[in-house]
Amino acid sequence: MDSKTKQMILSALCKHFSLDPENFLGGASQSDVKTLYSNVLKASGKEVSAQNNEVLKWLDFSEAFPAISKDCFAALEKLNVELATKSVLLGNGLTPSAADVAVFSALHSSVLGLSDSDKEKVPHVIRWINYIQNKEDLSTLFAPIPVKLSVFDFEVSKSVPKVEANSNAKKATEGVKPVDKSEVQPITKKTEPEEPKKKATKEKDAKKEKKKPAETEPANKDVELSVSLLNIQVGLIRKAWKHPSADSLLVEEIDVGEEKVRQVVSGLAKFCNPDDLANRLVALITNVKPGKLRDVMSQGLVLCASNEDHSVVEPLLPPAGAKPGERVSFSGIEGKPEDVLNPKKKQLEKITPGLYTDENGVATYKGIPFMTSAGPCTSSIPKATIK
């Protein structure tokens, strides 16, 4: 590894641990990456993590990362396989580790020079690169690597249920047509034999009347359960702290552009450090019914992405530049949100199965991105469920 790359790794590690790299540059070119890491860790006062052996393994990977372009891409392909089931190399998915910072620094120049077609071959690496360069704020050390987000064909989002509703309504109307004067006229004869026919006709008409609302009901339900019912807004967490009586819960004060901040209770204590959430943008459902969770009032629902086994959970991340209070939109889907969602109708439970991140970590509703004025909301977890 050349001395310049070592210095970049050292500078990035110092930034990660909030240290001045000038104190370590002397003799850095003669030291290996493990020694540089050890010196920085010692100066930071941080305790050695239980995952330290894993960190050392990735430091070896960083130092051995090839400079030859052909070998470099082969190494990126192996890393892509490693990241297929991970949001970051080490950590809880929200706070990257020193290993992530070191590996990022080692391969930055190689990834920066990749063509768009080569980037498409290592999507998990690109997703990870984009997350690290934004999360660690390394723009003062490294040129930003452009990441091309997926382009969606929004034509597929045309609402099918509306067509079905018209079709059902038409069928229901046609079902009433046979009851006309031509059928009723013979029944006007007041004779004994005609009474059974009259009774049968009434019963048949009654069945048709009962059937008509049953046919239109599913269509109406489909129209009601549009994602437009949810009032999803960009929120800025002003501060967060642990719930006083529940180990699994955090309490956050979230600014959504209103006169007062909202207090929200979230089940994020096992996945997020409260200090890491401060001044972070989130996507917040603001029209859920307010209520107390373990005696603490909650006025919203922070939307989070979760991997398959629920071992990694993180709040969705609106892009930098999105404004607190602005509503998240979905191209091709119009509608006014409910003032307050009705828990008895289970509206939220029926809409959330359509919320997930795509292979690039873009948050979507049935493939349609969560859009803000500054771009889509994202997550470091690809193909995740969103709740």
C-alpha cells in the first residue's frame, strides 16, 4: 500500500474518533495499518471492542487491497458478496465501525473510477459506499462518489382497483335490469296459481339487492387503503433519550415544522444510540392516533427499515436538503390523508405490507419511491421491510 493511501486511512480514522490527524502523521508511512489503528484507538480513550478481531481482519483487507484495476474489481466482487446480507461491515447498521471507515478509505479511489456499468455489477458495495460517505461526512477528505439511483417506470402504478370498482358497479346495475315491466305484468293477475311465482320473484329480487353491496364492497376497500391515507412527513429529531420505564423504547422530540415539536416513542433502544439520533432526519407518520406507550405520550410513528430476521433496524433517511414538515409523496398516487387513522379499520396494518426498500436501499410503496423535494428517502438496508 502506498503512503498516500495510508495517510488517507489514518485521517479518516482520526475523523471517526474525533482526533487531530496531525498528531499521528509522523512516521505514518513506515507503519502498517494495524499499528496506525492501534495508536488512534489508544489516543481516543475508547475501550477495545469485543469485535476487535473482526476489525483487524478488515484492516488486513484494507492493506492488501490491490492497486491493479483487474485485481481490484475482483476484490470488489468478493466484498459485494460479503455485503449482500449486511448494511455495514461491522456495527448496528446506524453507526459504522472503524473497519468500515478503513475499508472505505482503501478502495475509494478505485470505486471513484468505476464506470456506471461496473457499478451495476457490485450494487451492494455501491450502496454501502454511499451510506458511509454520507454517514461519516468524509467530504473534506474524499471526493464524493456519484451514485445513480434506480429509475422506475411509474406507468405501472395506475390504479387497477378503480377499474374493478366500475366493473362491479356495472355488473350490479345489470343485475337489476331484468326486473322490468315485462316480467311484472303477468304477476298482476290475481289468481291462486300465480301467487307462488310472485313470491319467488320477490325472493329473487331480494337476493339481488343483498348481493349488490357485497359486490361493490371489496372495490371500495381497495380505494380506501391507498398509501395516500398516511400523512408521512419529514421530521428532524431535536433530541432523544431512553424511555424511563421500558428498556426497548426511546423517546424523541421531532420537529415537523409545527409550532411545537412532537414527542414520539419508538422501539429503537436495541438498535440506536440516542445521541446518534440527534439532528437526524426521519420519515414520520403524523396522523396516527396519539396515545401513551408505557405512560409516555406518543404523537407519531417513525418509519424504520428492518432486515429479514429483524437483527438490524434503522429509521428511514430523507435526503439532505429535505425540509422538516414537507409531505412525502408517491408519483402517480393522489389523495388526501386521513385527519387521524382509525385503529379499528386497521388501515396502517393493511398498507405497510406494500412498504419496502429496493435493491439499492430506496424506500418505496410497491416500487414507487418515497419522494421529497430533495430526492427519495433511503436506507442502508436493501430489500428491507418498512414499518
